[in-house]
Amino acid sequence: MSDSSIADPNELMAQHLAGLKSYARRVLLHEEVLTQHEEEDRQIRLREVMAIGNALGLTEREVALRLYQEVFESRPRARCWCLGCRGRWSPTPE
């Protein structure tokens, strides 16, 4: 579940994305079914990620690319969501 006491939006975004990626790997790669509690947590995290992304000027597409591309990659990307780092981040594999 989320921890709304975290003030840094980058850290909060990273925590939510980590949880969503874990759920996505289980469902998409391992064909598992989430429990009711996990599904509720997933929905909350997704709403919060989209809200933070919107506040940071991200489009839904940018957030979705960041989430799902990393689900299928083994190497982690930078956690920073500032305009400078986002400009250096490419949504396609390098």
C-alpha cells in the first residue's frame, strides 16, 4: 500500500511504480491472479502514479511507457522525473 507521508514526489513515484511493476510481472509474465486486496492496492497506486505524473507534466503515455517497458527489462532506469532527465530518457530500448 502507499505511504502518503513521503514528501518527495520522485520517491513516492518510484515506490508506486515498483509495486505496480511487481503486480504486472506476476500477472503478465507468470499468469497469476491478484487477490482482492492486491487489486485494490494496484488501483490506488495507479491513480496516484497518474496524479503525480500529471502534476509533473507527464502524459499518460509517458507514465505507461515508463511502467511497462521496465517490466520487460532487466536493467533499472533512473528514478528522476525532472524535465532534464526525462529529456534524456528514451522510451525505446538503447
